[in-house]
Amino acid sequence: MKTPRGTSLLSRAALWLLPWTVLALGLGATFLLWQANRHAAELELEVELRTRAAKIAYSIDYRLRNTIQVLRGVAALFDASGEVTRDEFRRYVEGLGVVEHYPGMQGIGFSRFIPADRLADHLASVRAEGFPDYRIRPEGERSFYTAVLFLEPFSGRNLSAFGYDMSPDPVRWAAASRARDSGEPALSGKVTLVQETQTDRQPGFLIFVPVFPNLPAADVVTRRANLFGWAYSPVRMDDMMRGVLDAVGLEGSVDAFEVSVYDGDRLTRDSLLFASEPWDPASASASGINAIQRIEPGGHPWAIQVLPRPGFAAERISRESTPFALIGGISSLLFALLVGVLVASHRRVADALRLADRANGQLRERERDLLWAQCTAQLGNWSLDVASGRVSWSEGLFRIWGLDPSRDAPSYEVHRDLMAPGEWSRLDRAVSEAVHEGKPYQIDLSIRRADGAERSLIAIGTPERDAEGHVVRLTGTVQDVTDRKRAEAALYFTQTVVDRMGDAAYWTSSEGRIRYVNAAASHMLGYGREELLGMSAMDIEPQYTRERWDTHWLDLQRAGSMRLESVHRRKDGVCIPVEISVDHFLFDGVEYACGLVRDIGERQRIQEMLREQAVRDPLTGLFNRRYLDETLPRELRYSQRNGEPLAVAMLDLDHFKVFNDRFGHDAGDAALRAIGDLLRTSLRAGDIACRYGGEEITLVLPGAGSAEAAKRLDTLRRAMTRLRLVSRERELPPISVSIGVAAVAPDETDPGRVLARADAAMYRAKRQGRNRVVISEESEGIATVRVSEKDQDRQIVADAAREHEEVPNAVRPGEAAVECVEDDAEGVEKSADDEAPKTCLG
């Protein structure tokens, strides 16, 4: 049956258009795949930039927190010691190893706050240290000055900062005043350090930590009134960033990426703190891909920008997407040509060609599928004819071995040259057993390809038998598992690193269930890892309830990351203080919180130990004057609020100067230590003993009226005269003490007035003959004036001349007197010790 002419023309036109249609569809599909691949490459590059920016931000924050911690230590040095000498400051900073451990930190310094009326004294004091040309710069009259007094290392560039006043500079003063008012560390804006020279100039910044010696927590007005100065550190930005980039592994990646750090939120040339390459505003818009990480160290905002270098993004995206375009375009063109050839032949062998084309199409489909599968799995197949020794390889196998697929497969013996001797012997033994014994095999092999690349393979061989059971053929596959082994090794390495971290690591879901813990977490909490994976955050954190966890999760979602201190409960029930850094992230479409947890119990213990050292007198072990100034006002308020009596006593060792002059200061120190030991073991739990200064000691006796206090103090006085004092294996004579005690009146609120009354009573005890307890009158201490220094000196000289002779108007050694001048002390009378010491300087 003939086909109508119109139908034939239409069929010819359709056949003529078919190759072009195929080409258009192939190119269109190739374009879509190319676009998708470019987009995926852009996303991958953007993720990499964000990761690098986050690493840089973390490293900067870590280094600045370490620097702030060092400065806190310097502030604590001044807080504990009051006045610190230049040599003490130098030795302290040298012990920190600033230059070796803190790259970019130009030094550790101390800037002294100097009111204008103390300027002359300050200049004279520093010049007397051996700096006759010392002056404060910039010059000019101001209401106050902030001179750089100490800066270590005190050499090189740092010498130019000596005496520099930061207050006239608005950027430096803004940070210093913020630290002063808040009592917290503060970071300055971008500055040029005074240490900079004409060579290698670079931006910098300063970190300030305020110093308030002997000042507890207070408001802004009190801080400003008691400011002593600042511990500070000048930092050169380029030097610090070299260490940061090296720490996060970017020092060698500057050919691919540019890193910039900006002061504040705006990304302008004026705010640029650091740039790994010359600043160009067009760089960020060249590829449109960049990452910005914002941090706020020391209360001051910074912006960290990471972007690819010009041309790198385009090159990388093109490198990953261009092969798709080339392969797809060439494949589309070849396929279109093939279709054209088939169409041209269609008129001659229409029926036969349709059948052949269908069969060939199916065969090509299968071959393409097989080739695609083998390429994807990095797999190749082979066969070996046992009788002839002829080997055949698939195209994938040539690719695995790095050989030209256009050439014949190498013979079995040639494999020996591509393997190490030990690997070849294993393969040869397995093949021999397969041929002679019919055993299939699967072995791991390592090869070195002709191009020098080392690859890991899995080789599988299966014997085929004839009708008589003889092995006539071996077939099998070889799979390249190099990438898989590397990925497994990388995963194992990462897991090992996380497990060996000193900090505990957790992953928790939004419901609070623990999904992952490392070995440190298991060790810190005392649970096995499997136990922890079956628990929730509420099980190990006592403060969490379901409602509080949900609130915490919402806060974390909004903030992205949080840092807090909390408490974790161990398996044995013990609660430990911890510091937690937690980040919110999505993985495979699921929300998680990743936390790093550090046990800060030891750190808190050290802080408490430092606080104890700051309020203790190192010689006697008693509290110091600072502790008295903090505690006495509190005891006064408590006494008035509860209507309880309170007494304050001043103790002064008699003739202590003579004692020191005659027996030496070591002997005096031994006497003070012995008295300190006596007071710590003799006083009640609520009593407070403080070394007021020199040989003076102040006692605060809560719950004691004047009569009870006088009686207890007289017992204490007698115990002091019985102390056995030894210095340098030599027994010393006993020492006596004069004591003045003042009972606090119900309406008395001024600690200074109470101390003045007790002090006045103590000096009256001195004048009446020493070695006695005298109770103060309420009016005493306001108009009473201490004995002048000349009178005291004359008295000491007279006592030294008489040595152990009787002192006029004083009781003899070993005797004691209690003078009561208030009505409530009538029950206390003069009394003599049961056992008098042999000699006594009092």
C-alpha cells in the first residue's frame, strides 16, 4: 500500500528536522545541567568562605580573650600589692612570655591616672627612678593625665610610648573611659600606635582593663573617684593577623582568598584594620560572593570579610562547570550527527535500519549504563582465558590503572611491574588457587600507577568451569576504593581529634536529647558514652526543666551562638561548675545544638585563692587593712539592725622598735607570726583579727559589750606575755601589748570614729604604763590626738636606755591592769597574772 504524497513530504520534513531537534534538546539539557553545576559550585564556595570567616573570628576572639586574661592578671597584681615597682612589673611580664605566646601584642603596660594637682609629684618620682628627661606627652595643661608608666618589653619601639598621655586622643580615651565606667575590659577603635616607625607601619588597637586597688564592686561615680589606672596592651594588627591566619591554616591560602578586618560595622577604607591584599572596593562585587562575620571583642564591633581573589571564583566555578558544558555539547552534537546519518540512510534501508537502530540503541543504552555505573563506582571488569593466557579489560579498568584504553590489555605477567613485590605475591597466590583449586577470592591491593599515583583497590575473581569441572576462565572486577579509604581515614582522624579534646563536646536535638558526646564528656560526667546517648540535657543540668529548655532553645535559635556558665551533675551526684559555648546549626535538615563544655572548678578555686591572698597579711596570716575597711561597716550595720553589741579593739606591741633594734627584724617578724598564730587559735569563730599596720592589730568582736570585751582581751594580753618566742634558734624575751577597746554605741555608724576611740584608748594605755587594757569613753577619739612622733621617739630612747629597768607609771613585767571608765565595766578589776615572765620589754 502506497503512502499518500502529502504524508511522505511531511515525513521527510520531520526526518530532516529530527537531527536539529535532537541537537537543540541536547544543548538545552546541557545548558540546564551547566547552570545547575555553576550554582552548586557557587554555593560550595560561599559555604567555604563562611567557614573560613567563622574560623578567623573564633581565632581572633580566642587570642583577644587570652590577652584580656593576661591584663586581668596585671590588674590583680596592682590590686593585691597596691604599689608595684618597675622591676616587679618587668619580672611579672617576663614570666608571662608575651613575645613568644601572644603574636601581635606589642607589650603589656600600665597607664597611671594622674590628677593635675599630683603631676609635679609624679614627674619627680619617675625622674628619681633614673629617668631625668621623663615628661608627659603631648604637653599642655589638662585637668588630668594618663601617662604610660610601665611598658614591657621596655626596649625598641616601646621606648617611644614611655610617658605618653592617651587622654587627648578621642579614640584611645573613648575605650579607656568605657573600661573605667563599666569596670570591664574595653577595646579601642583603629589607631596608629606611638611605637610605629616610618618602616612597616600598620594599624593597631589597644585593650584596656581598669585598675581599682582595694575597691569592691561599685557604681560609676565610685569607680571614677577611685581609678588608679589601666593595665593595657598595644596590638599591631598585621602581626596579630599573621598568627591568626597561620593558626586557622589560611597563611598559605592567600593566593586564593582575601581576608579583611574592619573597625566597626562599615566596610570602608578608613575603617580598614587589616587586609591580606591591597584594599579594593570592587573586589567584593567582582564575583558577588563573600562572607562577613561580625564580632564584638571588648565591647567594640569588628567586621571580618573573606572573599575570593579576583579571577579565583570565576576560575574555580568554570573549572567545575565547563566539563559539563563541553561533554554535553560534544555529546549532543555527536548524537545529532548520528541521527542525521541514520536519517540519510533511512530511505535506502528503512525497515532493516529501524530494526538495527533499535537493537543498537538498546545495546548503546546498556553499554552507556554500564560505563556510567562503572565510572560512578570506579569499577572495572576483566576476564582471563586460562589456556591462552589472554586478558581482556573493560574501559573502566584502564582508567583505574591509569593506562591508555586504546591499547590492548596488559598480559597477566605485566601486572608484576605495577605492584610492590609483596602485593604481587598475594595476587599471584590468589589467582593460582582460583585456577588450580577453583577458589574465588577477594583481596585488597595497593598499586602505583604509571603516573606515580598510589591507589587502593579491591580485586574480586571468580573461576568458571567446563563440563568436566576444570577451570577454563577467570572473570572478576576491580574497584578503586582510594577515595573511600581517604574519607574513612579523614573521618577517623576527625573523630580521634574530637575524642582527644580536653573540652567535652555534645550534640543535642531541639528536644534536648543527647545525640553525640566525645570521650572528654564521658570522663567529665562519669557516664559511659552509650549511657549519655540515652539521656537528655535535663538529666545532666539540674537547673533545666522542660519549659526552661524550650525557652533556652528559642534564645539559641535567635542568637545563633551563646556563651554561658552553668552547673552539670555527674553520675555520682556531684555538681561541677562549667563554661559552655554552644552554636545552633542545621544538619541534613535537622536542628542541633553543638556545645563545648569546660570544667571551670579549678579556675574558680584559683580565683577564690587569689581573693583570699588579697585580703590576708602574708606575715601574720591575719586579715589585712583592706579587709577591715570592707568588713567593719558591714558589722556596724548588722549590729544596729539586730540590736547586738559590738566592740572594736586596737592592740599595739610595747617597745616594739626597741625589740627590733636589739634583736633584729627577723626576731620582730617571729614575734608577729607567733601573735598571729595565737590570735587565730584564741578568738571565737565570729571574731575578726586584722593587721592594721606595723605592730598594730585591730580586733572586731561581734556580740561583745565593753565589759566582756575587756575581760576577754585581758586574758588575751596575759597569753601574749607567756608566748615563747624563738628566732634563729635563740629564745627571745616575752613581749607585752597595750590594748584600747571601744564599745559601739547604738546610734554609731561611722567606722572611722569607732577606730579613733579604740586608738585613743590604746594610747591612753601606753601613757598609763603599757601592758594593760583600757576601755574607751564614748567621747574619746574625736578630740584625742596621738602622741607626737617626737614624744614617741623620746619615750623609745628612754626605754632603750633603761633596758629592763622599771618603767615609771607602768606595771612591772608580768603584771596587768584593766582600767574601766564606763559604767557597764564596773565588774572588771585590776588583776595580776598567775605566772609572770622572767623578762619583758613592755
